[in-house]
Amino acid sequence: MQAELVASSTGRAGFLSEAGARRIEAAILPLAALLAGMAAFAAFLAVLGKSPVDFYLLVFKAGFGTAFSWTNTLARAAPLLLAALCVALPARLGLVIIGGEGAIVLGGVAAGAVAMLAPSMPAPIGIAFMAIAAMVVGGVWIGGVGALRRLRGVNETISSLLMAYIAIALMNHLIEGPLRDPASLNKPSTAPLPEAWRIGEIPGVGVHWGLAVGIIACIVSWVLIERTTFGFAARIVGGNVRAAQIQGLPAGVLAIGFTALGGAFAGLAGMFEVAAVHGSANASLAAGYGYTGILIAFLARHNGLAIIPAAILFAGFEASSGLVQRRMDMPDATVLVLEGMVFIAILLSDTLQGRLRFMSIFERRQK
């Protein structure tokens, strides 16, 4: 009897050690990949005859060095938070969606169309309708990708990317054709939003309310995945679709639902770009936020809470592109090269998932 109790307690301790090891691994791998990507980019700069130290000092100064830098960074982080959720939520079911850019631009167009077609609505109702229209359009667009995957077996990665190009072409057609404001001569766009419909800034922060909505969306998404039965079912489907179906879980419904929810968040990002930044829907909506969101989601390991610091970090990187261009005589796309190297490092780090032997250390200590 005593031997059984000892064995039971040892097994329980081993289980706790294994869980702790997984948490450590989940934190170490993304950080190591980030540092490895930055180190590789530093070597790239050195080959070009540029100072890596000067580069990273400029990035810190432009992204995080002053109050103005923080304002600029947080403003850029607002759409990135929502764009990353478009990737992270379907990923928990094993779906790789990389076409969030399409939902962003169409969500922005939908918001601009609402303001153009019903400018006499009271401002609170008008803003609510813009948000609903953007979320519905974004949800249907990306939810359609999930439906193609589950109903027709179409690869979601390819279809979402191709649909993003279709969405951008559709946006250009609408703002240059049926929805174009005749007064927009040099830059085609929808009619400017009524001033009362513009979304203002968070008091004392200097950043529009899209940042607060993005943070809340990340927290809600984490609760949905980690603390609800729907999230548990989604994680089961992501682990093994066949086993989930045998257990009676509606894998198809979950896939379509979570892709639609991710698309709705991306569409909401487009609405905030129109209502808080541009003032109308125009070609500036295709700013690449959807593609940066892919990197952020993978760096955060598709964890809603981890998306928040990751989005702020990469928003700071992108905020520094202009200063790097002026001070180091390098193209503003230099930051995109940095992001690409970090992304490659993150993908390579996935090969180490489950191979870091923390457990052997804990087991030796127990013995």
C-alpha cells in the first residue's frame, strides 16, 4: 500500500513537472526565435556595411523612446491586434489562414459604404452600423474560407491568400466606381465620414479607441479558447479532427464559426482604419496589416494574451522605418526584411516543439 502511494505521488509530481516544462518551452521558443531572427538581421546589416547597433538604437528610439513614439506605435498596434486574431483563432483548429488582409479592406469599404448611404443617421447608431457591417463582411469573407475547407476540401492557406487578392481588386473597383466620391480627384475614395461619426482618442493616451477594442478582443479570445467548452472543443478538433468527429464534436461548424469570428475581427480593424484614421475608404486600407498579423500570431503561438505584447513590438518596428531610411540611408522596406527573418526563425523553431528535454532535468532532480 505504501509503495502504491509513493508511486502515485511520484506520478503526480512528474505530471506537474511535465506541465511546467511545457509552459517553459512555450515561452522560450518564441523568444529564442525572435532573438535569432534579430541576430541574423544584424549579420545581414554587417555584411552591407551598416551598423547593427545603430539600427536597433534607431528602432528603439522611433518605436519606444519618447511619448510621441509610443503614441505612434500604439496607433499602429491597434489594427495589428485584430489582424492577428484572424490568424490565431482558426489556427487553434489547425487551420492556417493568411488572407486577413482581404477582410480588413472589405470591412473598411463596408464601413465607408454605410456612412455614404445613410449619412443622416445619429452618430452612435451610425458607428454601430459601420462596425456591424464591417464584421459581417469580414466574417463572411473568411468564414467562406473555412466553409471551402470543410465542405469541399479546399486548402485554406491557398484559398485565403487568393481571396485576399480578390478582395483588394474588389475594393479598388468599388472605391473607383460605384462608391467613389466625385470630389476625390487624385485619390479615389468614398465620401468623407460625417465629423460626428469619426472615432476619437482614448483620453490621456492619444490613440483611437481601436486600441482598447483590440486589447479587449484579445482577452475575450483567450477566455473563449482557454476557459469555455467551445474553446476546448476547438482545441480537440485542432489536435485530431478524426478523433473529435468520433466523439461527436461538430468539427465543420467549429471551423466555419472560428474562421468567421477571426474574419469579423479583421473586418472591425478595417472599420477603425476608416472611422479613426483615414476618414473614408480608399486604397490606403491595403497597408499590409493582415500580413504582419500572420507573423504576430505565430510569434504569440496563437495565444490571445501573448498577441498584445507581440503586436506592440512589431508596431514599434514598423514605426521606425521612416527614421531608419533617413538616418541610415536604407529603404523603408528594411524593416520588412527584419520581419521576414524573424518569421523564418519562428517557423524553424516549430521543429523544436516537444524536443527540449526539460523533463529529464526534473526527473533527475526527483531521483
